[in-house]
Amino acid sequence: MSAGYAHIVSRGEAAVDSTQVPIPQYQFTFHDGFRDFAKVLTEPELIVFLTDELALTSDVVDRALRQLHDLGDATISDLHISDNDASFMGLNIVQSEY
């Protein structure tokens, strides 16, 4: 398993939640040098995914969220996700355009 990186981009807002507040939605894409895997998540789902599924530190998650809020995208480097783990986490293989 080689190291890769994740690129997260804002996709606007998802459906309104029960409090009638729109929820930000993001696309998480992992590139391992061979394949690309992606998943669309709301902001609360993204936070759980980054902290629980990927076990990233709070500093890394906080920095990514700040970048998403300020710039609309964020990159997280030096991630290790195997094909099996990607599938288990609900990441789908997507076609790369580069």
C-alpha cells in the first residue's frame, strides 16, 4: 500500500436537516497514485469519517475544515488507505481525468 493524498471540495449544501438549516456537503477524493476513490458526505459525516474512519488527529481535521470553510477545498497528504479499506469505508472507484 502506497501513501496517497485526499482532496476535499465543497459541493454546496445538502438537503435541509430537521432544524431547517442547510447542511454543507463535500466530496472526499483519495488518490493513491494508481486509482481514485471518492465519497460525498455532509459536514457532520465528513468530521466522523476523518476522525473515526481515518483516525486523523484533531489538528489535521481542524486545519482541513478551516480550509474548506475559507477556500472551498482542502488537501490532506500522506494517507494510507488500502483497496479493501476503501471499499469498507464506502469509497467508490472513480475515473481520473489526469
